[in-house]
Amino acid sequence: MSSGKYSGFSDIAKQAMMQPQESMLEVKSKKNKLYIGIPKEVSFQENRIPLTPLSVALLVNNGHQVMLESNAGQAANFSDKDYSEQGALIVFDSKTVYEADIIIKIAPPTLSEIELMKPGQILISALQISTLKAECLQALLHKKITALCFEHLQDEGGSLTVVRAMSEIVGATSILIAAEYLSNVFDGKGLMLGGITGVPPTEIVILGAGTVGEYAARTAISLGAEVKVFDPSIYKLRRLQNNIGTRVFTSVVQPIVLEKAVTTCDVAIGAMRAEDGRSPCIISEATVSKMKRDSVIIDVSIDQGGCFETSEITNHTHPVFRKYDVIHYCVPNIASRVARTATYALTNIFAPILLDIGEHGGLKNVIWQNAGVRNAVYIYQGHLTSKYIGERFSIPCKDLDLLIVSHR
């Protein structure tokens, strides 16, 4: 006899149809549950945070646990409430955060932070090799940490994904900073960056045709400024020209042409980077002394020493100084000036990697399958795998591929 509208269904199908919605929305339980800790940054004026509340919700809904030190997101205008509502556990001391299996942060860990870490942990952070101290490296090795530096994370195209994202932000922001310091509000010469009909445009010289230079040029052109880009590499200049999609003044670094451009411009932006070590200092103090009064220098490369001989490191509290009546802005961490945007850019990169670690049964499998993540590993289970760091500190270096194979 028919049993009503459920006739013809198997018992399992009937049970499925009668499930209440709450049961259908149950958080998925993963075999490889991750325990992720986000400590509050102690580095000076580091305002970014690696994960947004919505990324935390994504991780929690995939069965992982996220622990956040109280006020870790405050500098990027994310409150503890924002995170707790998305499932994060808020703790009020650093020691508890470092009990997690995976620590993800922005700045490299200090020696006191490494002391809080437990043996065998996974660390995802910046490396900043130019400021790396031997004692910090030895402490990480001693605790058999597996450490990834996000500067070396690569995307499918082989480009350094975090470096590119931050460079895009820094390039665009540097022009907006220049616009501020050209105005009367900041004791500039009272120019509107770009100008208007009937008024000559402001002249901007950009040193370097990398990602920072490209996005600085894009922003300056969109505001109506006259842009000149200098770089020693014809390939980079051609790539910038093609990417921007409009004709812009480009030149290799020829001292006479460069000096003339810098001494007559309103804004000079230094974005020359070195692969390792110091950035090239290509503008002498004599040239700076000939620049127009109240012109602006934005030295983006200051963390590698700077492109201008007159550059000195400043900070977000006291960002500028004057020399030869030229305004110098030499803050190393420009991305922290727009910390919320930078955090969104970072979380787009980190959240998928963390999800992959959970889906593939651990970091070891992700390293084996993903060359972009493998490129970021510099310590694997207490073994140094970065040849450059090994040479710098005279520490034996091991091949990461062989280490993974031996542990599989």
C-alpha cells in the first residue's frame, strides 16, 4: 500500500528529505584539522594582519580552528568581535597563541617570540633576509620548526605573489602620498597632482620599471601627470610600456638625461630593487641639491638602502624630513599605511594555502605538489634548505626535495 508522498523512496532517501536544515549546515569535520594561531604583531608600526574575519570563517567552516590574540587586527580596523563572530577563538596572552600547530604572522618572529614557539611548529611569516639575525635562525633550527617566508611564495605563473601584491599597493600609494605633500596642507608648493585644463601637468620621475614603478606610473597617468620612467633594463621598460597600454616617456639610466629629468620634476619616486643586498643609489646628493624647492622624493627602496644619497629612514609617525628644501618621504613599510587593503590582498593568498594544507593531509604533501609553496620553505623540520642563507651564515644546507622524499 502507498505510504503517501514518500512512496517509492528508499529508507535512506526518506531520511535525507526529512533532515532539518540545521543538520544540513553542520560544520564539516576534516580528517586533517588545522590549529592556526595569529599573534599580535610586535614589530614597530606593523599594522597588517594575515587573515580577515571572512577568511577565518572560511577556515572554521572547513573544520579548522583559528586562535587570535586579542587586538591583533585592531591596527587594520578589524575588531576582536569581527573575528569571534566568524568563529575565531580570542585569547589574551601571546603564550596561548603559540600553542597552535601553525603560526601565521606578518613580521619575522623575534627571539622572544621564537622562545614561545613549540618544537615542530609550522611558521608562515616574512623573512626579511637583510635584517635576519643568526641567533633567531639558530633558535628556529633548534626547535625543528618548518618555516615558510611569504616573500618567496610563487603563483602559477612563477611570479612572487605576495611581493607583487604589496608592490602594486606601494606603487599606487606612493603617488597618493606625493599628492599629499605637494599640497599646502603639508607645507608643499600647493600643486594639484596632475593639473587641469590650461595648467601644465605635474612632472613625475620614476626610477625603476618593476611592479612598483608600473603601478606608480599607472596611478600618476590616471591623475593626469606627466610621467618619465628610468630603468637600466630595456626588457623591463618594454614590459611596463606594454602593460600600461599607453605611450609613456621611458629611458635607460643615462646620467645626463636622468639628472635633467630629476632636477626639473615635481616628484621623484625611487623604486629600484636589488635581488639581494643593497638597492642601487643612482641619484647623488649634488643632484638632489639642484632639485626644485618643495619638490617631493618618495624613496620606496629605503628598506634596501634607498635610491637617493640623501635618503634616511623615517616612520609613519614622522614620515618626512627636508634637505636642500626637498621633502623626503622614506618610510620602509608603506603598505602598513593602508593596512586594511594590504590585509585583503594577503588573505587572498594565505587562506587558499591553509585550506590546501588541510585538504591534502598536511604541509608536506602541499610542498611536494605545489612548487610555489615549496619555493617559500627555508627551514624544513629543523633543517636549513635555503642555499643563500646557508652561505651567508656558514650553516650546512640540505636539499628540500630529498628531505621530503626521505620523510614520505
